Amino acid sequence: MISNISKRYARAFFDIASEQKQIEQYYNELNQFASIVSQNKSLSDFLANPVFEQASKKGVVENVIAKLKLSGMTISFLRLLVDKKRIDILNDIVICYRQLMDEALKKVRVNVKTAYTLSNEMRSFISSSLEKTMGKKVEMTVEEDPSLLGGVVIGVGDTLYDGSIKNQLNNMRNLLGEAR
């Protein structure tokens, strides 16, 4: 569950990004920093641990910032998170920010699972069909899952469209079980 605090910080940073017309740039910078922190377990644990002094955390964050090309606004925001002892919720803030950004840009993220590799033509067909249906730009990620046996499973937000053979077989099994 994402806290209201994460949502407030994300909203505040997003509002600034909107005013400056830098929505995607600020997201990319924030996500870049968050990725570095989440990929390094010891760094992540250090920043989340309240035992360590704020000055030490700030110094580490400054060292990471120095290695990246971030805008002044993103740097200020990251410093604010350290000062307010909120750097540990950075991943939640990034998730909230991305939702706000997608909403503003009329974009939807779609996860497609298939049993086999999709051709470029099929990827384009699925993407354009979803764009027509939803009236939004689709950003699609495709995963292969041989356990599906065939067909496709499409996840859009909290909605799952399951057209896999595995699901159809399970439905048939349930229907036959009820008929006995």
C-alpha cells in the first residue's frame, strides 16, 4: 500500500514539473536515482535505517547525485526527502509520480504475457487495438510465459484480460466438475 505521504510528495513534485513543462524529464531523473538506490541493497538499507545520522545520509545522497546528471529541481527534491526523513519512501513516490504523469499524458501501461514470442506485426496489432479501445497511448511490455500453453494475457492497471489456453482449460474443468 502506498501511503498518503508518498502521494503528497509525488503530487507536489509533479505540480512543479507541470509548471516547468518538464514532466517526463523529472520522472526520468527521479527514477534513475531510485533505481540506483534499489539496485544497491546496502545503500537502500542504509538510507532506510533511522539509526544512521541525517548528515551521513545526506553525504551519501550527495555522492550519488554528483555521479548523475540531474536538474537542480530534482536535486533539491532529493535533498528535501533526506532532510524530511522521507528518502526511504522514494520508490513509492516514483510510482505515484508515474501514475500522475501517465494520467496527464493520456498514457496507459500494459503488460502482455504470451506463451510464444510475438511478431512485430502482432505487437503492433495489439498495441493499436488497445489504443483504439482505451483512447490512450499504450506503453506495452511483453513477457513470455510458456505455462500459458497458448493465447495471451493482457494486464491493464488492475484489470486482467485472460485469453490463455490454460485459463480456458481451467474454466472447462470447472464447468465439467459442476455438471457431475
